[in-house]
Amino acid sequence: MIRLTSRGARGPSATIEEKRRSILLWGAAGSGKSGVIGALRSEGIKTVGERWTIDLADAAPDVVAYADTASLALRLRDVKETAIRRPERAFTAPVKRYAGRTITAVADVTVLDPRGELADDPASASARRALSAARTADGILWVIEAPATGVVSPAHRFAVLRQVIAMLDAASMTAVSVPVIIALSKIDRLPRADMQRLIDAPEIALRGLLGDAAFGWLLAAFPRLRCVGLTSAGTVRNVARPVGLTAMLDWFADEWRREEQAADTARTRARRSARVARMRRRAPVAAAIAAGAAIVGFAGVAAARLLTQNTPTWTTSAGAVVTQASAKPVEHSSAPAVAAHSMPPLSVATAAAALEHGDAIGALHQLGSLRLSDSSSQRFVVDSLIAAAALRGAEEILSSPTPSPTALQTIVATTSVAIARAHPGTPMLAPLSLARAAACIGGQLNCPAEEVREDLAWALLLGNAAEQDQARRLRAALVGDSVQMR
Amino acid sequence: MHNERRRSIILWGPPGSGKSLYLTSLVMWLTREPNERPFAVLPASDSAARWLASRSIPHAEGAALVEPCCAPTEPLFRIYSITDTATAAAPRSELVAELVPSEAAAGEPSPTKLAEAVGVILLLPAASMAASAEARDACVSWFTTTLARLPEQIGAAPPAVALPVAVCLTQTDEAPDAVRRDATQWLESFGSETMRALRAHCACFSVFKVSATGRAPRRRDGVEVVVGTPEPRGVLAPIRWILDEASAEVAA
């Protein structure tokens, strides 16, 4: 995990908890692993600049001794031979990144094989156990000593191959998906020009050292491979001034940061795609009913059609004859029509006013609670208001990012009551059925399939041109969508 | 390991056809070919790696070829497509297929393995066949018999084997005019029944010239030595061809 911390002058401040990352440090005996640990230890005495250091506050004594002796060996190189006290077993220690006195990142470093013994026989059981840690590591730092001769021997290349195979096999992978650095170490021992070449173009240099085939193994096994030239000691005598260490560990941090950003982006895209998919399903339905709602208009249009019929009677689709008291003609207007004189003006008026003010669902609630005789003339006005409010409400709800199923259910319930009392074959059925079908299809309310199809059929049969067109669109949306109908 | 079924290529050949040397060239000696998609081949097990490593030992003049010892049971190799371009988002390698050699120790490829393969590489030792009529007859007999064993499409009219078959003439470095020779005609020079059998059985085949070492070995103190560094020629061509054919079939 990388835990980002900021520690100001006034003391520890809030810690931003993030996933703590781990780096596996691997290499054969003499490859330079101790140099990396010693360099991290040496960097700990600095108080300025950007650097990574090893935190030994909670380390076991043998680990502390290892780091101290490794650091001393770096400083006394070429002056005095210093024995490095390597622990027998693998260990993990935190490394912290500093900018001045501020900790900017923390990770764990696991040294799998401090003595480099497992690399000699990477297929052994103990090596497999150790290398299986590659499965859970967030990064691998593989240290290879840069050969003085300028080419890696066939035996050494084969050893690299065996270690690659062992790592993949132990971790049960065909490729390591985490960032991997191959660090060519001890480059300070090379001629100046060679050292600079390894610093400037480490991958080209490594490919030249290993050959195309062996470099191909590394690329194959480590798709996120980076090569670096590293000197833990540096080029200044009697001090340890590593070159390449900070940049190397910074690259891991950058890669992890990029992973997290990519994961966040993917999650956001997935959420957006899901929302878009839902919107796309609703959009045709919303569009289908939008014009229908406009054509039906505000309350009174359907009522006006009925009320302007010349005959006070009509026949139902079942053949019965129904007489109906004639009502006053209602003008086409944008305002809801006022019903006959016997209508309780307050309830219908408030519902009409609510609809006019954009509260279609509120209007439906009010209209649904009205207690009127089915044979009263007011019923037709109310039903036309219901149709208009239902269509308007369905359009508004289905166009919103988060459509309310409850509101859509209200539409279905209110229109169902109106449809049930409407005489078969009356034009009123067209807008009511259209509104109910739109709510069912657009809201995916699991309405009975037969009912939805019948609604669309009535709209096609009885509706005007615009209503028929909207019904066709709804039918197309029903066929093309994955809406589950009972 | 991913549980998805991977594409497999069967590597098949009679004894002495050069299978282990071909694999060694793929794993140990591969060099980049200009303007060609690069690949890397990794043994899937330590035993397979040690088997190939034992095929040659360093020699003062280059690489000494050692007679292959017994192959591991069910050796497996993985073919990766690799790229030199390092970008932030794209991985630099991708496992594209498995290479399954048929070894005498492991037995012939099972019908299941053949049925699941996306291609077959059949090796024929050109130099051995040219040098000995007996060897030629044995290899041709093996070749025609093997073609008849390849899985056929049910109900398909001949040629009924839809599997891409890459016929590789190995040891081509022994022939001085190898570069100029046409691979198909070279195969036919060992007997017309080879091409007849190919055309009769296989709907999709191609003939390749390969050299695992790049140059003919020299005899040095009783040991075959490849002077200098082995430089394989044409060893990836059959693999590229099979992968292209397999991709074309999927796309179709």
C-alpha cells in the first residue's frame, strides 16, 4: 500500500488512508540487493531533498544489523572490506519517501532472499515458497549486476531464464501484471562512458547485455517492464550517494497512482454507461409521449371532442346504447376546461391548476381522489384531465435522470381506474391508454404484457394521428427493449 | 493461471527431425527480424528449460550441440507477442499461443489435443532426407501417415483438414543454395507423394524453410559445433503464419 501522509511543522496531520503497496526485492547473490538496502539506510540521515529511506523503527535486530552493515559497506567500499550481516530469512520493512522533512509516500519492501541462495536453484521447494509472494506483490524490483565484460554469460542468461520461469510458476501466472523494474546495479564500477550509457538508455543496454532472446523472456514475463541503471554507492568516495534509487521507487509510485486513476475512471465510466443505458431505454418512450402530451394538451381537449359531438348518445364497442346528457361545448384553450355547473369547482380546479403549474403527479392524485358518478358529465372532464396529466407526468418522469417508480405507478393506477370506467370505443381511451402504456414501458413496471399491448391497440385504433404515431413509437420501443413484462 | 482455453500449436516430427533444436532456437537463440512482429518463447517449466539448455554447451568456437537427452513429460512452451515500445497504458507482451511438442517419451498428440489446436507444425529434416534414401522413405511415410491422422471437418469434402498445417524443412543450413530454393519444390523433390498427400488432406497448408542454427555445424573433436553465435533463420515464420490463419478464421 502507499499511504500518503503529510506532516506539517505543527506535528502529524490527518493521514490519507490508501492501499499500502509492497515491492518485492529479488536478485541472485552478489547482485546488489544489499546495496539497495544500504542505500535506503544511508538516505535516512538526510534532511533535505527528495529521497526514499528504510524505516527500521520496528525492525528485528538482524534486519537493523543488515541495513547498517550494508550502509557501512557502501561508504567504505574500495577502502575496507566490510562484512554485511545478511538475515537468513525474508523480511519486510517499510520505506518512506521524503520531500525535505515531509513524508509523501510509504510502501513496504520485502527482501525475499537476502543471501541470494534461492536464486541458485529457483525451482526448489523453498524458492517456490518464497517466489509465490510475487502473486500478491504490487511491484517487483529485480537487481542484476551489470557485467564488467559488457555481456552476460550464457550460464548467467540461463539462470535468469530459470528464475523467470520459477517466478511465474510459483505465482501461478503466465505473466506478471504488476510493475517490474530490472535494475542493472553496481554501474559505478564500469567505465564512465558505459555507466552513462546505462543511465541514459538502460533498456537498450540491458538488451545488448542479455541478447534478444533473453530480453524477450523478460518482456514476455513482465509486460510492465522498466529498466534502470543503478548505483547504490554512487561515484563519490567515502559516502553513499545512490544514483537511480529515488527515480526507481518513484516510478513504482507513479505506476500505482496511474492504476488507481484508471480504476476510478473505469468505475465512473461504468456508472455513466449504466445511467446512459437506462436513459436510452427511456428516451424513446419519453420522446414518444412528449408530442402526444402536447397534442392532447391541457385538460379539456378530449372533453371538448366529446362535448362537441352532435349526438348525445353513442354506441359502445359492445353495441350498447348509452345516453349522455349533453354538456356545454368547451373551447380549445391552453387552460384547463371547467366542467359543468354541478362540478365541485374546488377539487377539479385545483387539480387543473396543479397541472397548469407543472405538478402533473399532484394533479393525478387529486383527480384520483375525486368521488364522482361515472355517469356525470364531470367525469369526462376529469378523465380528460387525467389523460393530460398522465401523459405530461410520464414525459417528465421518463426524461429525468432518476425516474420515480412511485410516480409512474401513480400514473398507471389513475389511468387504470379511468380506463376501467371509460366506455369501450370512446376516444377517451386513446390518451388514457397511451399514458398508461408509456408509464409501463418507459418505467419497466412489469405491467401485464397483454394489458400493454391492448393499450397500444386502443391508441392506434381510436387515437388521432399524433396519438397513433406515439403508439407506434411505443410499440417499437417495447419490441426493441429488454423490458420484462409479466 | 487463467482458466480460459489457450490457442495451442502442435509441434510434430519424426525422430531426428530437429524438434529439440528448433525449440532451442526459439527459446535461446531468437534474434529480432527487421520489420517483423517480434515474439518471445518461454518454457512453461524448469524441466523444459533445462532440457533445452542441455541441447548445447558453450564451446571455444561457439556452441557445441549435444544429443538431446530424454524430454520432460508433456513439455510446454508459451509464445508471447512482445513490443519494444513502452507506453503507459499498453502492456508490452501478450501470451498468444502455447507450443506443444510431440515427443516420443510423451507419446503422440492425443486426438483431443489435435482437435483443440489452432495449427500444426510438421518438421522434416531436409538434409537427412537428401543424404539417405532410407531416411527419406521413413520421413515421407511418417509424413503421409501423420497427415491422415489430422482431424477432419465432419461432412467436409476433401481436403477435409481445415487446421493450418505448416510443413517445415529443417537443417536447411546444410544446403548451400537454401536461400534460393523454393520450399514447396524442395519438399516435392523428396517425392511427389508429399505434396499429393498435403493437397489431398489439407485445405490450408504452407511449406517453410527453417534453420535452427543459421549455419551448418562443423565437426570439432567429435562434436558438432555451431561456429559463432547461432542465428536461427525462418523459425518464427510458421508460427506467424499459423497465428495469422487462426486470427483470419476467427474474424471470418
